[in-house]
Amino acid sequence: MPTAARYPDPTTRLLITLSAMAAAVMNQVDTTIANVALPHMQGSTSASREQLTWALTSYMVAGAIFTPLSGWLAGKFGRKRLLLYSIVGFALASGLCGIATNLFELVAFRILQGVFGSALVPMTQATLLDINPPEQHGKSMAIFGLAAIVGPLAGPLLGGYLTEVLSWHWVFYINLPLGVLSFIGLSAFMPEAHNEEQADFDLFGFGLLAVGLGAFQLMLDRGQMLDWFDSWEICIEATLAAAAAYMFLVHMMTARHPFVSLALFKDGNFVISTLIGFFLGVLIYSVLSLLPPMLSELFGHPTMAIGIAMAPRGIGTLIAMLVVGRIINKVDLRILISAGMLFSAASGWMMAQMNLQADDSLVIFSGVLQGIGASLVFVPLSTMSFATLAPHLRNEGAALGTLVRNLGGAVGIAVIQAMTVRNTATVESRLVEGARPDNPVVSLAMPGFDFGSLQSLERVDYEIMRQALMVAYVDAFWAMFVVGVVVAPLVFLLRRPRRGAG
């Protein structure tokens, strides 16, 4: 454990924290900021809406593949050097995305963004843990949570504003000033870390993990669009992912120096915390995928109104972060994590009361509740997962934790989208069966309705579609309620770390 003399002074710690946080925010905002700008990109890139989804998919796939590599690179070349190179590469790739003129260029530059951005979040987390003494780890993780949680929440609002006021190009250009400030700050204040002795690079293990993660991410992102296993592409991707995962596990258990250190899995707190982090990703990212289309399709909200309705989630997160940072050393962290999961479950329960006559107040209040819940989970969970982990494993641990949380988000989005589409079709089919002239309910609700009028039938069909879609969204929110309730008891499998452990 580092001695007090090895920690930077408070002023230097603050400057390092601000600089590293700028890099992490830059990366996390980009996971969602481009979503709202897709319709505006079509004219500039001459691509269809379906083709433009590759601009989102390519970024996520590249990030998933290279995130585990960041732990090894930090140990081999030094964390500071890795962060600086990553910031420069990410900022340059962002600028190139902004000047892209066709789909090929945009996807290629988004891949570069994903590659260079993969190290920013885990290395920021590891940096904040290393520059602060153990008793300050709770507060430092509260600060880090602002990037990890608020970043994706703020993306749609910021993206909508930049797109409407300036142009879609600025959803990428905004990264340039952040990158410059972050690079200057870390160059000037972040201490040089001594490189740890590293085993030879396990190229075979990394290759298996890259193939498995890439195929799995592609399967999740494109599954609903291609009707899942009715598509040969999805079948091939699923087979590749399963085969690569099996071979990677066997290789990891038998290799002398595997790509992912087995020592990580000997720490029970880290393993359970990482598992809970997976479900945290499910809860956070699933809501982000549900609310924008729901508010747009069912309630007719424009882009900016959607961003404003979702903004209170970030406010709830910020408030909870400030409170948790002050009390984290005074209460059992497991109680905070469990309470956070129940808060998130309560948010899902509130949204499950949604109907087509509801106003934005339900979205706002449930959003604040979920923001509070996410903070109550993320901050103590990050603290506990590293409290008993050896310091030399922090780089790998941070990379693996970030990867699993992002995979949770990808799985959650895919499952929720599939549930929504299939439930919509099921409910719509049942409603259509009942919309017939001999149904007394129809006669009572719509006396004198003319089943021979094409215009009237179109109006009823549209209303049936809206009702079915609303039911599907409600079912999805109930599913998130169940996830929060079921995961909450897992928290008590964690061991309370000794006071002062770090």
C-alpha cells in the first residue's frame, strides 16, 4: 500500500482529477450523443437510417474489443503515456468524424474513436484510486461516477442542443476542446508511474477475446433488425461468440500467462461487484434506449423536449453523488448498494404506471429516483470492488469492470428492444381481433363507427398501434423493476472490507 508521502498534494490531486475526468466525460458522452443526430447525418452522408446505425455499432464494438487490452497496455507502457496517447487519438478521431462526407468515412473514424477511447474510463478510475489515500476512495469514486453515469445521460440532451443550434458535426467537434484541456492537465500534473513487470503479451488469448466480444456485440446490435436467429448473419455471429468464449476460458485456465489474470477472480468482492455492475449497466442503458423512442412516437416530443425530460436523471445522480461522497465512510456500503438497487426498481415500478394520458411529471420523478439509485449503487460498488484488490491489479480490474458494465448495457438494450417489438406485435394482434362490428365493446366505445370507411379504419389502426406499443413499454418497465428487486439481495454476498483497506 502506498505511503502518505507518495500521494500528490491536495491541489495537484484536484488538477489531475479534473483533467482525467474531462477525458472520461468526453468518452462517456459519446456513447449516446450521436444517437439523436442520426436523422441529420443522412443528408450529409447519403446513407439510409439503417445504414447509419453502423456509426453507433462500430463505436461500441471497437470499444468492447479494446477495453480489456487497456490494462495490459497501462502496465507495459505506463498509465500516463496510455492516457495521453488515447486522448490525442480520440480527439483527432472525433474531428475526423465531424468532417466525414460519406458513410464509409464516418464508420471508419467511429471505429478509431472506439479504439482510442476504450482506455479513458478504466484508466481514469485506476488513476483516481492511486492518487488518493484509501480513506478518500469513496469520494474519488463519487467524482468518477459523474463521468460513468451522468455522461451517457447527458449525451442525448447535449447532442440535441448542438444539432439543432449548430449542426450534427458539433456532436463530434465538442470533444476537441475537452481533449486539449485534458491533455495539458495530465501532461503537467500527473506523475510518471513506474511500469510494472509484465508477462509476455498473450496474443492468442486477446485474439479469442476480441473475436468473441466483437461477434457478441454485433449480434446484440443487429439482432432485432435482422429478426434474430432467422438471419444467417446472427447465427454465424452467435456461433463465433460462443466458440471464442469457450476457447478463451479454456485457454485462460491452462495458459501460463493468460491475457486476463486469474488473480482477479480470486478476490470474491471484485467478482461479485463486477457481476452486480453488469446488472447496473442493464438498468442504466435500458432506460436510455426506451425513453427517447417512447416520448417521440407516443407523445410527439421533439428532440430537445426529450432531452429536457430526461435531464432530471442527471440531477438525481449529481445530488446523490454529493451525499454518498460524504457518508460513504460512515455506513455499511452493502446497505447503500442494496438501497440503490431498490431505488432503481422503484423507478421501474413508477414508469410501469405510464399511460397515453400521462404527462412528463412521471418521467421526471422516476428519472430523479433512478439517478439517485444509480449513484447509490455505483459509488460504493466501485469502492468495494477495489478495496480488497491488490494495487498492481487495478489496471486490469478497472478495464474488466468497465467492460462487463458496458456488456450489461448492450445485453439490456438488446433484450428490452426484442421484448418491446414482440410484445407490441402480440398485443396489437389481440386488439385487432376485438375490433370488429359484432363486438359490443366496440359499439359501446364508438357508437355509429363506420367499418366501411377507409379513413376510419386507418384511424383505429393507428390507435391500436399506439395502445399496443404503450403496453409493450409498460411490460419493459416491469422487467426492470424485477431486475432491481432480484439483484438487491446479491449485495450481501460481499464482505465488508477492513476500515482503511485500499
